[in-house]
Amino acid sequence: MEFKNLLFAVEDGVATITFNRPKALNAMNTETMKELMDAATLCRNDDAIKVLILTGSGEKAFVAGADISEMQNLRPKEALAFMELGNETLRLIETLPKPSIAAVNGFALGGGTEISMACDMRFASETARFGQPEILIGLIPGWGGTQRISRLIGMGRAKELIMCGEQVDAKRAYDVGLVNRIFPLDQLLPETKKFARKLAGMPGFALKMAKHSINYGYDLALDNGIRLEMECCAQCFSTDDQKEGMKAFLEKRKPVYTGS
Ligand code: DAK
């Protein structure tokens, strides 16, 4: 599939979507968001794709936010349509039945932080910077930022970030739990791909169930969440991979997973 503002590649079961609008520091306009929706849909539907990586082209930005030049003259109804497109796309990524990793290679501001938070994990370069600076241009986050960031780092820190609009570096983002791992910039993508290949070799159905149980259990009362986990775990016993994993353990050999 060809895109104007994205690069798309698949290797060893790992799809990499690269935001590629370097003149605007990969800011997300409507066209790019629609392309992201198409690329994410392709990843959802292709069983040969086991893991998704999102990253930015160049050394400066992951995504420097929603495109301010496109947004400046929007009326509320048009703004709502832009928000709906973004939220539908990010929810699609968040609920993919396979893991996703944001490899954040520079500025991830506003919509950039929001896109990264729709992924299951965030790996960052030492040069990465996160933030929700919408308040500085008279807005609040519109692609789930107020919701996901408080779930990830707690309400107090979320309010500080969103109300002050300040950026945080990779180290601070790691310390508060926004980022999973930090690498030197030149190691970010190779290390993320290495990690993704490892995930791609794992029992796919169990990964899907783990993600489903965490995503949908999070907002449930504990007893209901535990019930959901039991149902997800029980379903794993219908797979060949579960049989193989346990057999291999008992035979003291490496399992060979087939994804069935
Ligand atoms: N939109 C459009 N262009 C952008 C951009 C952005 N978000 N960020 C950077 N650019 C463009 C700059 O205008 C500049 O273009 P030229 O002047 O060269 O044509 C080029 O990228 C290089 O940027 P700078 O010259 O500014 O580069 P610096 O190194 O000096 O600064 C920076 C880098 C990332 C600190 C700075 O560019 C910056 O502060 N950018 C804006 C960051 C920001 O505020 N991001 C949050 C955007 S608001 C909603 C939907 C979504 C959202 C909210 C509501 N609804 C529909 C209602 C989400 C909102 C956001 O994400």
C-alpha cells in the first residue's frame, strides 16, 4: 500500500509505520490521520503482521502534534469531525489484537504523545520529548490525552502536564511511567525491532488475550476484571500453542509456536 505522508514496511512479521512529513515535524493533518487509519486497518486484517511499530522519520520528531495550520480556522463542528477521525484511529490502534510499540524518536507533543499512548508500549530515544501543550494554544487535548495520560501516570501528574503545557524529557517520562525503555537515538529503532521480533515469535492468541484482559479489565470492578481474565485465560487452552508451550517445557526444549 502506498501513502503520501507515511512509510509502511513489513519485515519478519513486524510492520513499521513511519510518520513522514518532515517539513511540519510530522504534524498530523487530516490526510495523514486518514492514512494512519488505513495502515492500522491493514495491520489488523493481515494475520502475517504480528506486531506494529509506530515511529517518526528524521531525527527531530515523532509527531509534533495535530497540524496547527490546518486547525486554526476550524469551526466547532469541523473540529469535532477531526477529533472523531483521530479518536477512531487511535482506538483502532489501541484495540488491535496484536501488540504495538511507539518508538519515539524526538518531539511527541500534543497529538504525538496521544498517538504514542494508544500503543501498548513506548520506547524513547534519549532525545525524545513528551508533552500536552494544547493549553498554550488555547485548547485541551482532543485525541484522548486527558483520559489516557491520567491512566498511565496518575491524575496529579496528568493535570500538571496538561494545565501547564510543559514538555518532559525521556528520563522524566520514564520516571513517571509514560515510557517503558530509553535508548540512544541511533539504537532506538534497531532495539525496538529486536524487541518486536521477540514478541512476534510468542504465542499470538495468548498475546491477544493478555492485551484484551488488561485493556478491558482496567475500568472494571476488581471481581469483574478477574472474571474477564479467567475467561481470557481459559480460551488459551483451546490453542495448539498452549499445548506446544507446556509440552516443550516438560520435554525441556524450546517451543515452536505456529499461531494456531
Ligand atoms: N503543526 C503544524 N506545523 C508544525 C507543528 C504543528 N503541530 N509543529 C511544528 N510545525 C512546523 C513549524 O511551523 C515549522 O514550519 P516552517 O515554519 O518551517 O514552515 C516546522 O514545523 C519546524 O518547526 P519549528 O521551526 O518550530 O522547529 P523548532 O525546532 O524551533 O521547534 C517544536 C520544534 C516542536 C518545539 C515547535 O515546532 C513546536 O512547538 N511545535 C508545536 C508543538 C505543539 O504545540 N503541538 C501540539 C499541537 S496541538 C483536536 C484534535 C487534536 C488535538 C486537539 C484538539 N480537535 C480537533 C479539536 C491535539 C492538538 C495538538 O496536538
